[in-house]
Amino acid sequence: MTPAPRDTLHRLVYDYLQHGQNRRAPALAVLLAPRDGEADPAALRALAVALLAAGRPAHAIEILDRLDRAEPPAAARHLLRSRALHQLGEIEAARRAFRDYLDAPDRRVAA
């Protein structure tokens, strides 16, 4: 996919999320992050956010795990993981992920 359509899909995913279209956003985000091959980390982050908004935290964690393998840890990812774990009712694990977020050196950028 060329950069222009990719950028448009990214914008649409976040526009859908901003306007309460949480069920539609993951469908578009999946187009950005194919299962085969190496996916763009920004596409995986968009998919994780969309899955969380759609109430699919277990799938979001799978995507966050995939992102962990693709790039170094980041504060925003710890925060997303904390939210997903909280939605799953795994409170202690969510707290640990949130502490990781608070301790992350790049937290100021993510917040």
C-alpha cells in the first residue's frame, strides 16, 4: 500500500473512534496491519486502540504482544496494555502495566 492510502486509512480509523464508530474502526485498522509479513508499528498501534474501543481487549493484547516483538517498549504501549488488562478484569496485571507506563522514560511523549 502506498503512503497516501495508508495515511487516509489511519485518519479514518481515528475519525471513526472520535465519532463513536468503535465497531467500524477495527475493520479499517485490520487493513493497515496484515497478519503476514512485517507490519508497520503505527498500524499495529492503531489496530490495538481500535480493538480496545470496540471492547475486544484480548485481541488488543495479541496485537500489543506482536508490537513488543516489532519494536522496543514504549510508554503508550504499557498504557494500552493496562487498559486491556483492566477490561479483562486482570486488575493486578493492569496495575503492573500501569506502573511500567509511569516508569517509562518516554512517558512524557506518550501522555
